[in-house]
Amino acid sequence: MAGHDTAPSPTPAAGWPPSPEPASAAADPSPSERLGRLGLVLEPAPAGGFFLTGYTFHYREAIKQAGGRWLAERRAWQLPDPAAVEALARLLPAAVPGPGLAEEVPAPPAPATGRGGKHYHGHRERLRQRLLETGPDNLADYELLELLLFFSVYRRDTKPLAKEMLQRFGSLGGVLAADPARYAECLALRPLAPGSDAERVQQRDDDLRFTQVLLKAVHALMQRVLKEEIRDRPVIGSWTALLDYLRVTLAHEPTEQFRILFLDRKNILIRDEQQSRGTVDHTPLYPREVVKRALELAASAIIMVHNHPSGDPTPSQPDIEMTRAVVKALAAVNILVHDHVIIGKNRHLSFRSQGLI
């Protein structure tokens, strides 16, 4: 206005206004990339549309809303066209990191109603903290097993499952050594999360398969760690470590298994081999086969080992006679039998210490 000073227009600062970002830098991720960040795997279906697999359980309502259909025979969801993929990507939350082995599956896209999440989600975190803060010695057997099952059973309370497994198989060792098919006996008793029949079958199958893989892998790791304690050192001087390894390997076997440890001139382990497997109370062993294998491995001595599934390591008369026949056959080719050890459930018996050889 006349009579008023007019403020000078500010001089634009260097570089202002900012140049627009390249389209590629500002572009949103594609629908398939968004799904992938949520742990969902999209692949073209041969007959058209797309198959969706991965961590689909928590997102099943959104998948249905987008037009998805569960295919039980394929164990996958089917999305009919690209429009359904885009609709699903819009329905799902912003991408979050996919769960690692030690984490639970992602939270459902819609907030829980009423009382919030499942009670065992908080329990899992508290049990993890107890392990880290107080150490494993302060956890009961069922709690250690429960911790392991966190990694294979995602959507159910694992405390009653751990207790059921210990009761059914007798001990932690019994759980780890059990026939993996028998885990279904325990998993079938625990309630499943809500969902359609097909989804519940998928959940039960996944829980069983992941539990079988996890517990068998842990059992194998235990055996290998204990075997490391007797490798490359004289076995006779590592007797306690040897017995620990044999107990983990054989104490919970449901049928008799006969193993032979082949040793060199320094009593260092050359090979640990299963020679035969039998019934619950008998396993055949042929002296000539033992002699043949010992000569093939250039062994200077052996330790014979077998288990008694009954739990009682007391040798039978056939055990004693067979052992003496092997000792005699190997003596003819200058190979020693240091001992024959029978492994029971909670104790063992040494033929050497009992004066049986």
C-alpha cells in the first residue's frame, strides 16, 4: 500500500527449491515385494493367477478378502489375478522384518479385539528372559523343552505340550531319541488355533514337521558334540566322555543296537559303526564279520557296545557267549577286545570290570 515500506522479496537460497527425486528412488515397492517383506511367497500358477505360501496363517482373513482361495492339496492359497495381489498388498500392514528362527510369526494385520493377544506370547518372552538372566540351571526340564518348542510350534501354548512329551517319553533324553513319528501322539492332544478345517490340518502338519526336524537336529548335535570329546585322543583315557556319548546315543533306543568302536595302536578312535540292529531283546552279531571289518580298518583293538531297551544292563547268557566268541576270533588275528559295554536307561555294565572277559 502507498505510504508503507515494501519488504524486499527474499533471495532464493542456492539449491532451493529442491530438485524432485528420481522416480525410481521415490517409487513404492511392488505388491510382490511388499508381500515378500512380510514372509509371503508369490509364484505364478500354471493355470493362471498366483500361488501364495509362507507365513500366511495370520493373514488368512485379508487373503480371503482379496479373493484368495485355500488349496489343501497344494498347501497354498490361490489368488486369481494381479488385481487380487494388489488388493492384498493394500490390505496388509507396512512391511516388517520376517521372523527369524528365534522369533514368533508376524502379528496379525488387524489388532486383536477385547483381551489382546494370546496369553502365551507374553509367557514366551518371560521364559526367554529367565533363561538369559538366571541361566538354564534354574529352569525345569519341561521349561527347557518348552523353550525349544517355541521354534517349531508357533500358534499354541507349548507348556502343556512339553509336559505331555516328558510324561510320554520319560525324560529329555527320551524325547530327543524318540521315533519322530511319535511326536504326533502329543501334538494331536493339544488344541489348535481357530480357523477352517483345512487351515487347522495345515497348522498341525507344520507343527509336527518343524518339531521333528528341530528335536532330531538337537539330538544329532548332542551326539556330535560328545563324540568330539573322544575324537583324536586315547579312548581308554577318556572313559567318562565315552560313556556320556554312548548313553546319549543308545540309552533310549527302542530296539537293541550293536556298535563297535575300532581303535588304532594308540587306542584312538578310527571308526564308530553300527554293526546290527535287532528286536527289543536280541541283536545278532557274527564274529567273522567283526574280524573282517577290523582287518579292513587296520584296527588294533575294539570296544563292543550294545543297549538293553528294558533299561537293565545285566548281560544275558547269549551276550556272554557271543562276547567270548568275538574275543577268541579276534585274538587269532592279534586284535584286542578292550571291553564290552551294555548301556541301560540310567546305568551301564562293563564286561571287563565284571571279570566276564
